[in-house]
Amino acid sequence: MPNMSDIVSPDKRTPGIVAIDPVLFPILEKLYDRRLQRLNVLATKQEENGEYFRFLSHLVHAQKHILEHMPLDQPNRRAILGLFSHGLDSELLEDSLASITCWQNAYTTLLQQISAFLPSPIQQNLTELAADKPRLIRAATDLLWSQYQQVNAGAAVVLWAALSICWAQAVATQQEEAVTQPIGAAVCCPCCHAPPVGSLVLGGAREGLRYLQCSLCETRWHRVRAVCVDCGASDKIDHWTLDDAKSPIQIETCGDCKGYIKTFRLDYDPELEAMADDLGSFSLDNAIEENGFMRIGINPFSFPA
Ligand SMILES: [Zn+2]
Ligand SMILES: [Zn+2]
């Protein structure tokens, strides 16, 4: 049976001992395949949101198309890695994004591939954005600065998908240079500085290890468990599920900073995919937010309003 996991196997040079990899770089083709598979499962299972899950599967298909037919060239890879080392707070971000063309082309290609599945007012809105380069670049800058409410919600999902396919290829192909920040206590991605989607507890050879997954470049980075990923406190950590304690989708809250992160227990259910299954479990978020907790991280399939 082929290995369906999108997570690289551990190095087993020392028999019986698995070294903890500080970061796991994305294997993009497999990652997109798994995401598509989960979106399709959820589209059938959660009929009330079926149409949106089906739309997202067209979007991920289009990302896969870009991966296969428009691979990132060396100048664009270098330019994206240059952004990582300057950090996202830099005032230069907007100028840098203007000079990096791959994500702008990716946005146009994604739009062409999905436009048949968009309601016409949204399609028109996104097409106008593609034609207005300064506004497109401003919108991308706002997204990377976490100013999500500045960008039209429909445009944000497609624009982020365009940035993501380029950023993810840059880290996957330039792994030795991609990590630009210390990893030990990072709440944001040590490569591209974007917030996490959530936290994964792995199974198999990495049984029980916790990694956060980047919402932008798809990298996973190791964080010890039972410690708040944001403030580092460990006294008031609680785990919540909608049903039983063995539920594969859980929420970890911190009573000290009032933050929470969604956790996907791949050791309980290896089929889970963070972005798709997060979207399929927002009722858990709603219940936790009613108790005064704030989400750590974002899901780029549904930006905070
Ligand atoms: Zn990242
Ligand atoms: Zn905390």
C-alpha cells in the first residue's frame, strides 16, 4: 500500500530512537490530496455546508494545478525567502510583494480555475481585484499583517491560497534556508511568521508528539505538550471535546492568557486534515468562545470577521 501520509518519515539511523525533528516541511502534493479527500468527505457529511466544502475542493484542485504546471522559479523562491528574513512587520513588505510576481500570477490562475463555481457578483469582485495591481498588493499586505477585516472575505480566501501555494513551494524546495526564527517557543511559523491553523498530535513513529501547522507555508513545528503555545504557562491548561475524551478533535484552553488552540489527534484518527476538519468543527469553537476564550491562530478557509 502506498504511504498516503503527507508527513515525512522520521530518520531512523539510530534503531529504536526517533529524534524529534524541530520542523517538518510540507510534502505538498500529498498534503493537497489529503485535504481534497477530507473536503469531499465533509461535503457529504455536513450537508448544510456542503456547497462551501465543494467550492474549497475546487480551490485546492487549482492550487495542485499550479504546483504541477507552474513550479516556482529560483528568483521567486529567493525573493520569498528574503521576506522571511526581514519579518512581516517591515514597512518594506508592500514594496517587496509588488516585486514578487509569482503570487500575483497564482491569484489570476486560481481565479480562472474556480470562476465557474463562484456566484457572479463575487466573481466580478475578485476579477476587478486581479486587474487592479496596487489594490491587490495592498490586500495581500493587509492579510500578511493580520488585518483580515480590511479585505473582502471571499477575496481573502483566494488571495491567501495564492500566497500559500508560492510560500509553501519556497519552504519545501529551500528547506536548509527556510527557518529564520528560533523554534522552541514559537507561536507563529518559524519560517514565514504566519499564525498556526492548529495543533497536531502525531501518531505512528512520532506517536504523541505535538506540532503546530502553519496557515500559510504549511510547515509544522514542534511544541511540547501541556504548555500554552502562546504564553508558555502550564498551570491552567484544559482540554475540551464535544463528546468523549477520546474525540480526535479537541480544544486546548489556557486559563492564564485565555487563549485556545484546536488540536487534531492524528494518533486517534490519521485521516484528519487540519484546515478541512477545523472548518468542520466550528461548533466546538463557538462553545469555547462563549466561555471567554480567544482563538490562537486562523483558518484561511474562514478568516475572522
Ligand atoms: Zn509558515
Ligand atoms: Zn496561555
